[in-house]
Amino acid sequence: MLGRSLLMKASGSLLLYPAYVQDYLDRVTAKDVQGGNSQGLERGVTDGFNVALQDLVADTSLGISGSVIAQAASKIKAMPFMCGARTLLGCLEPVVGPAPTRFGTEGGWNYNRKTGLAGNGTDNYLNSNRANNADPQNNVHTSVYVSTARTSSCVYMGCDPGERNTIYALDGNNIGFSLRQLGINYSAASLSTTGFIGQSRSNSANFVGRVANASNTFFASSTTPSSTGTFLVFARFEGGVVKNHSNARISSYSIGESLDLAVLDARISTLMATLAAVIP
């Protein structure tokens, strides 16, 4: 673990992270300062981010261009960790892709460094600024990491319902998956289900949904995405109206090309466990 997480200078006197990791840490720290906190990140937090980023690069979920993580080189096209940072501004600094824009009651945002950002269930949501049709019809994924479950039916991440690119948390103890298709596919999960929830499509005939450490294949033919609307987190669009707001707490989301959900689950879940252990 140590060999992967830290790099030693020739002098042996200073431990350094890879340049692309340090770039992310510097950006988060700058946003924290802008948000009014100049304490910096603890070594345990930066080590946790370092391991997660190196692993995501190693499995090609993220790609490097020069000394930074680059959207064009990555399967993941939009992702903030939304945890670990000391401020709301810091938590929204993206690992890759556009930064999300927050909407709703400004004082209603509740951020926890260990467990992420909570919606208020009424009007707060994030616009990911990633267009629904930016990814190919049969090469796409979306995911969230839910650290505190919702208390009623809602949407964790979604776009216009006609495009069916949504992760639902539904009454009746179901998680609903819909990815480039008409209709919803269901996986049984309790109201209190937390952790990684994602969906990925790599062909026109079926796609995979993952929740509670298990992946299911749904045989649903894909439809061409036409809407230029953007993905929302904590809610979805319907006919230009934002609906189905969530009061869950989410500590990460991702959007981009098809990938191995079990691998992404492992990377993000390990990061969340690390931060929970090292943050006071």
C-alpha cells in the first residue's frame, strides 16, 4: 500500500504525490481557502485521495494528459468526490470534467466531510453541467455514492424522463435503473440502502445496474438520446421543471463512458471508508 500511495524523492527527506494527484489536492485546497478555510487537508485525507486517484488511473477510469487528469483521456467525464474537503466549495471541485452548479435554498445545503452533501428534499439540487447526449447511445454510465439514504421516493440522479437516464429511489423498497431506454428496471433494496449505486451500458441490447454490492443485467434495448438537457443530482428534469428532490446524502457521483461498475464501486467505497477513519 505504501509503495502505491507515496513517492519518495531521491534525498529520502520528502514524500510527494504524483503531479496529477497534487494538482487535484491543490485545486481543492484553493477552493477551501476561497470558502473561508485555510487549514489545508490532513495527511490521512490526502493519502486517501492519492490512493483512489492512482487506482482509478491504473484501471483506466481516469486518464492523464501531461501532469493532470484530463476529461478526454478518461472514461469518467464528470466527477467530484464531494467529501474530504473542508468547505462546500472544496467538495464541489471536480476530479475531472465540469464543476456542478448548486441551486435552491443556499442555507439549506448540509455538508459533512466524511459523508458528503445532503439535499433538503424540497428545492436543492446540483446541475452536473454534463449534457445528456454528450456520451454515445451505447457507451455510457452514471453513478452515485449514497452515504445516508432518502426518507421517501426521490431521484438520486436524472435527466428528462423521455430519455430515461435516471437512478431512482422508489417507495416499495426498490432502486430503479433507467439508461438510454424507455421504462424502469427495478432492484430490490431497502429504504436504508446506502453505498455505491450505478448503471452502465456498453451495447444496444442490455445494461448493468449495481446496488448493494451486486450487479444485475437488464435486457432493455437502447434509444437514441436527443435531449441536450443536463444531468441533475438530487433531482431530475421533467418538461423543464425540476422534480423528485432527494434528501439523501451523496458523497460522489460520476458520468461518462461505459465502465466496470464493480471496479468503480471498489475504488469509491475504499475512499469513503478511508475518509471515515481518518477525519476526526
